[in-house]
Amino acid sequence: SLLSPGRGLRRAKAEAMVRKPEAVGWKIATQLQSLHQFHEVETWVEPGASRQLRVDGKSASQLALGRIARILWLVPSMDRLWSEGADGRRRFLDRIAMSFEPAHADVVLTYEKAMRERNRLLKDQVRDPHWYDAIESQMATAGAEIHRYRLHAIDQLTAAQAAVGAAFPTANLALTHPDDGLPEGAEALQEAFGQGRLRDMAAGRTLVGPHRADLDAVYAAKNMPARDCSTGEQKAMLVSLILANAHALARDFGAPPILLLDEIAAHLDHDRRAALFDQICELGSQAFMTGTGPELFETLGQRAAWLEIKEEDGISTFLEN
């Protein structure tokens, strides 16, 4: 997952990735093949420093990783996506949006940095409008872009869900906002920031903007909100959206994404597991799947390489079966 932009599937900061207790850094050097081209990729962390990246021998920003290959993942912590707070659903949608447009990540960072500056002014009870104007202009421009990228991602998922097949449920998706919704366009959003200063000052934070958005999902066949579905149905919807994301990328990017599916068999019955494996093979994606035992993947047969991971004395080793 560290071969994609961001903090990886654990959302870990650079200092948290340093080996403990020795405080030793790490480095990954690999070759990525994408769109019939090979790229040498190196990424590493030294104690006390941020993550570094080199692509084809040259220093690069993480945005470059998103342009080389697309990487999607599904991990156990995401099983609670539909039942917990909106933060997780926004991150989920933003990862999908970034898979279609890697620049989305930088736009989100720009917005969040400007919002932190505005929130500091609000908490300090600063009333001079000149302090706010430039910050709110930056927030409005980035915020409108975030909204546009998110809507595009939802449209892409909606269009691609038919390719997933009947084994996984279709989800009706919508981007929602509290109160009166999100003002459309940068100009309207900047006006809303200006008009809301006194209210935001009383709250000590910004109360309007894409950071308040939520991803709403409804199990289409039952017309049931995702939060009210069973654990198995919620997991099946997540898998359905990841597969839809993969189908859309295969069509638009020109190559299927790399899939990282941790404990993917949990909460999926035998038929859905078999359907998932068939979908992955049809897509032609390189997929890394983990589970507690080989029986969960028996329907893959000879279509997969089987690795058994063992840990002894703090050292992990693997055996190829």
C-alpha cells in the first residue's frame, strides 16, 4: 500500500513506521509494470524524517505513484464503515476519487491546511476580514474541486456496478451534507465562508464545506440504508464497490488496479467468495489476499500462488505451497 500516495492501509505516520525499539529506518525497492512500461520505484523512511520517494532514479512526489499504478484495498477496519462516523466514509470516498484523479490528494491537503489556519483565527476570535479573505478563497477553490472529484467518483462507481454481477449487491450512492447542503461552485462556497464567520467563531470551527460531507449508501434490492444492513450485507456492499472501482479503472486508466484484500473471506459465504475470485481473475488484476486458512480460498485452485506466513522469534517467513 506504500506504493500508492498517502500513508498506506494503516494510515500510519512516518515516525510510526520506523522499526522499534532500534529506531531503524526502512526502504522498499521494487519494479512496477503499468501500461506496458516498467518503473523502478524506491520509497523509504529514516528516523525523524518524512517518507522519501524516487521513481526511475529521480526524486518524485507521492502524486507520481498515483500516475504509475492504481492500488485499491479492503481491510478489516473498513467492515465498520457503514455503522461508524462520517470521517471513515469520507476517507473511503476520497481514496476512490484519488484512484480516478491522483491530484485529488493534493487538493484535499490544500483544503485541510487552509481550514486549519481559518480555524485558528476563529478560535482566537479574530474579526478583521482581511485575515480571512485569502484563506477562504483558497478553501473555496480547493473545496469546489474536492466536491467535483467526489461526484465524479460516485458517477464512475454507479456506472460500473452492473459489471460486478448479481453475486454482490448494488448500492445507490449519494453525497450528502448537513443543514442546507454544500454551496455549488467556488464563488458560492467563498460567500458561505464569509457569511458564516460569526457563527463559526462561536463554534470555534468551520461548519460548512466538503469536510462535513458524508457518503450515503442504500442496498438497492431492499431499499435499506447500509447502516441498517446485516454485517454480511455491509461487507458484500463494500466488496461490490471495490470491484466496481476496479472495473471503472480498467476501462478508463487502461489497466486494472492492484488489489490488497486483507481477511477478505470474513463475512462472505462460499458462493460470494467464489464469485469474488472469478471477478478478480476476469479483471486480470494482480491481487494479494489474506485469510486465516487455505480452505477459504479453495475455489481459486491453480489460479493463485499460495503463500503461508509464519512468525518465529519476531521474524516473519513465508513458505510457497
